[in-house]
Amino acid sequence: MQEIINNTAGYLRGHGDIICYAWTAAWLVLYGSVLAKFAKNVARSWHFVFRVLFFIVVCGFAYGMLTVLIASQIHQKLSRLNDSWYIVAVVSAFFLIGILAEKKRQI
């Protein structure tokens, strides 16, 4: 049984960075509307050109920066877990994201 846990954890660890990016992207899909709403309120009265530039900055840089920073922090913390807890954390996090998506009627 321990060999199965070790092999599974080893496989998941090999894709740990991608897993963390997937989690971060899913969280931003679920809760990114808060940031978008804030940006919309900030730029509402601005000229069209400045609203477009602000949109580019928020979407291109803010979301990108959040994705990279959050995913790398999660990956760093996750990599410290032993194999059994690593598997539990990965599976549980995906289930949690799925449950939250269902509650927000995203799926």
C-alpha cells in the first residue's frame, strides 16, 4: 500500500506546479468577478481609452501577477507535506473547488 501512495505522490509532485496553477486559475474564475467589479467601479467615469488601458493592466498584469504569486506560494507550502498528506491535500482541494463552483452555480 505504501508503494502505491509513494508512486501516486511522486507522480503528483512531478506536476505540482501545474496543479497549483490549476487551483489558482479556478479560484480566480470563481472569485475574479470581485476584482473585475472593483476595476469597473474605479474606471467608470474615465475616458474610453483610459478604461481600455486600465482593463489591459488589470487583466494582463494583476490577474497574471496574482496567478504566479499565489500558485508559487501554494506549491511551496504543498511540497513540504509528506506523501500521504500530499495526496489528501490535492484531492481535497479539487473537491473543495468543485463544491464551491457548484454553490456559486458555475457548473
